[in-house]
Amino acid sequence: MPYVNIKITKEGATAEQKAQLIQGATQLLVDVLGKNPATTVVVIDEVDTDNWGVGGETITVRRQQGK
């Protein structure tokens, strides 16, 4: 049973976009590894930009700086 965990920043991904991510990740495992889509689990975690850092800075700060 494959388990996929997708982490994205909490910046307004729509329900439709999340559904596309779930479908796409499932299909990728079917196509590449021959996995059963009925037993493939996909979880999307939305992380606040204050809780996600890159290069020693939070994403909130990086967004404010235009990075």
C-alpha cells in the first residue's frame, strides 16, 4: 500500500487543485510502479508559511522580500 505525503504552503490551494494532486500522484504510482490505485494513500499537509523555512528564513519573510 503506497503512502504519499505532499507538503505545500498554506496559501490557498483550491479543493480542485488538491484533487488533481491526489489523482496525479496516484496515477504516477500506477504508471511507474504498477501500484493498485485502490490501495494508494495520498495525504496533503498544508503548512503555514511561518512554519516553513528555506535558507535560514521563513517563507513568510522570503515572500515579503520578493524571493
